[in-house]
Amino acid sequence: MTTSFTEPAASPLLHLLGQGVDLASERGVECTGELPAPSDPDLVERARAARAALGDSVFVLGHHYQRDEVIDFADVTGDSFKLAREAAARPDAEYIIFCGVHFMAESADILTTDAQQVILPDLAAGCSMADMARINQVEDAWDALVEAGVAEQTVPVTYMNSSAAIKAFTGRHGGTVCTSSNAQVALRWAFDQVGGADGEGKVLFLPDQHLGRNTAVLQLGIPLDQCVVFDPRRPGGGLTPQELRDARMILWRGHCSVHGRFSAQNVTDVRAAVPGVNVLVHPECKHEVVTAADYVGSTEYIVRQLEQSEPGSAWAIGTELNLVRRLARRFSDRQVHYLDSTVCFCSTMNRIDLPHLVWTMESLVAGRVPNRIEVDADDARWARVALDQMLALPGV
């Protein structure tokens, strides 16, 4: 296993995809003006100058999976929910620059005031997992639950990694949002609404099947055979009405393109290569990876585990490479390994780079507000209901 985390060369394609005007693309791209070249030797100084000129009017959020060149200019780093809450806690900041992906910026827009403007430096920075659950597909799935006679016994729980429209759907149907940190609490609450975890009630879990399965089976004790996967590309989700009636967890067929790469073989290989290694993975990993690991938790949990670990200890971490590489540098007196044998960055997260951040800040200095994220008012209202329900959960 390698302990070297070398930043790959910047891909020109990533910059071109987020430059220019292409409003017909998936989310639309409107990056007008001259996007700085990634090789511009003055980029860092331009970023510093623009940040200084904007002062307290701007609050910059950086997700853990961002590359270092972006994190260097973030006021706060964290996971998606922590960053959205941090944005809401800064009502005096006129502009919130969210260095993350689209659904995160939407959540920040929902939780901040109407006077604040949330900006995503590249509108093409989406999330493959969030995109696996479209609102029309979810509404069709609910119709299938109605036809099977189980909708009234089902509470929807959507992962934070979902669109505002899906969060709104969840709020309209009496459900809640969850994070990878509080999924267990959210599922217990949901089952309590329909008779408890040992009753006849069900949860429709969106959009990450692995987080839903791992939480239900390993933390709530729900049998694996009572977890079924609803495939939106197949009629009725590929499930019979009886299968829906027998299930306790109805899992959406979605996954994280990064965490879904890790395999049980990766765990076997690193244990053979590094005696005494602690395997630490994110709960978005497959069930067989999570059950083979020593520790499982959110990105914030992963950071805390390294902070609390002993010097000289060995760790193999299954999450996005930017974070693992950063931890390897921060804890140089530990052995920090990347669980996979191949490099895998979150490609959409990495669309937010220093050129896009500089372009965003310089646009604001010039009086232009680029790439503002605005959630539909009705969706925002119902998504806020689901988010507020999560905030009311014990321990949140």
C-alpha cells in the first residue's frame, strides 16, 4: 500500500466543463468572463486580494472533500450539514460561497435568511448520488407504495445528500432528513411514528441504499432479508406488492460513486500488507466493507478518530482521497493509508477549484453575483419542515 498522496495534475476538461454558458446542460453552466488558468502563478495572490476586499460580507465554506487550494481560503471546513448550519449561524454575511456540491448549497439557501445569497462557484458541481433520485421517480415510487397498501405505514427518510425537491417530498409526507452521523436516531424516530422498529411500519430511505442498509441492520437489528431495494428504472421498482408489504426498509437504488468503489478485498489486502492496521470507513460503503471494518462513521467521525488515535498507530481509511491525503499530512506520526489501491477523487466536488473560486470572488468584488442558488419557495418551505424535524431529533 502506498502512503504517498500526490495531487493529480489539473484536468483542463474539468475547467472547460464549468466555463462559458450552457443553460441546457443538467444544471446549467453560466461562468461568463475569463476563468483564470489553473497554471496562473498569481492565482493565490488574486484569491487573497479578492478575499480581503470582500471582508465580512462573504463567508466561505469548504467541504472536507475539497482540494487543499480551496480549503486554504475556507472560513470553516466540515461535512455538508455542519457547513449548512455554519452558514445559518452567520446572518450578517451577505454572501455565502459554498465550496461543495449543488445539494449542499441548496440546504444552505434553505437554512439562511432571505437577505443572504448562496453561491456555488461551479454550477456543474453536482452529486452523483443525489442525482440518482429524481422527484418524479420518487413520486412514482410513493404511488407504488399506495397501490401496495403500505404508504400509510411508511415514513420517508432522506439523506442530506439529496436535492431540495426530495427533501420537500419528505417534509410533505411526514418524514425527516438525516446525516451519516444521526441516521440511527432518524430511523428510530421514523419507526416510532409507525409502531416502533419491531412493528409493521416501514421506512422509505433515500437515496443511498448502503447507508440505509448498514444503519438498519447493524444499529437497529433489522434482518437483512427485510431490506429491499427499489429500482426506479424498473416497473414497480422491480418489487412485487407482497415484497413491499413484507419489507421493513425500502431502500432506494442509489450509492456514492466514491464510497461504492471500496471492496471487501481492499480490506483483506490492507490487513495483509499492514499488520495491526485499523480499518476506518464511511457508512456509505457497501455492507460487506462496513462489516469487515473496525470503525465506521461520518467524515467528522473519521477526523475525530484520527485526532484521538495514538502516535505510531496504523489506519486504512475508506473515504474520499482529498480528506485521507490531508489527514496523512496532519498526522504524520501515524501510518495513514488509503483503503483502495487506485486513486478516486469525488469528480464533481473537484469541479470547485481555485480558478472558479477566484472568478467567483472577483465577480463579487466587481458587483456581480454569479451562480446564485435559489430553491423554489414551496420546496424550501417543505424541505425546511423535514430539516427542522431532523434538528429536533435527540442529540442533534
